[in-house]
Amino acid sequence: MSTPNPEPSGTPLRAIAMVLIAVAILFAGLGAASLGGSDSDESAPVTAAAAAPTTTVAPTTTTAPAAAPTTTAALPTAVSGTAASTTKAAPVTTSSSGASARADKSVPVRVFNNSTVSGLAADTADTLTSDGWNVSETGNYSYGLIQNTTVYYGNSASEKQAAEEIAAELGVKAEPRFSGIASASPGVIVIVTSE
């Protein structure tokens, strides 16, 4: 009689153990899912764990958007997460060097009104000044009719780069100077029209 009793009591223990293992797997899955859903909770451990590689590139730790892709890449395994954070540091450095290619905003900019709208040059000059440009003069251009607002540049590369950036900000085109303004003093010339 002692033989039948241990078998029934051993089977419920196995069933309980299987249920506990299943619950443990479920909680582990929920824990992994909750870590993947919260970028702010995960970014701090990734930065702390990869302190040696990230110390060489200081801007990556201060940029929040760069931390988000590394956390999602770090979820599959810890080894690929470290490799992903090292890989992500290079594009951030590249994009910050792209920002250094911006135009020199100290290039003199002159804004002239070629319309009947009073104050159009002054308004455009205020916009450019608030964007950091060095507006040195405003006035009227009455030596001919310009069809559309245009940003003109001289022979220097810095003027061309500044003119193209100003044109992009104003939503107009940039062109080389025409003969009527070719001999004007160096700098960018913006001729605004009502068009």
C-alpha cells in the first residue's frame, strides 16, 4: 500500500513545478517586454554599462534621440547591444560634423526692397537678423525691376554658401550677381519683391 501513495503525491508536485516554471517564464517575458517599451528606463543602464566606449564620444550621451535606437538594438542580447551602441556613436559624430559645414553668418548681408510694399526690406532684415545673420544695410533697389525675391552672391565660396542658406530660409532662389550689382561691395545681396 505504500507504493501507490508516493506516485499520486509525486505527480501533483511535478504539476505544481511545471506551473511555477510557466509562471516564471511568463514573468520573465513580461519583464523583458516592459524594459523594451520604456526608452528612458533602459537608456541609463546602457549608458552606464557602456561607459568606456561612450566616454570617448561625449555628444552621444547628451543626445536623447541617439539613446533611443541603442536601447531597442540592445534588447536581443547584451553583446549585440554593446556593438549597436558603438555603431550608433559614429553616425552621431558624422552628423555633428555636418553641422560645422553651415554657412558663415558673419558674411555681410544687404537687403533691398524692389517693390511698392513699404517696409518689406526691413521686415526681411529683421527675420535674417533674428536667425543670426549679419545684416549691414537695408534700403530700396530702384535701378531696375526684379521679378522675384532673389539672394545674390559674389565670387567667394563663403558668399555663395551664405546666399544658398539664406535663400533656403526665405524659400527663394540664390543666383550669382548680375551686371548691375556685380561691382558692389563684398557680401550677400537680398533683393525682395512682393512676389
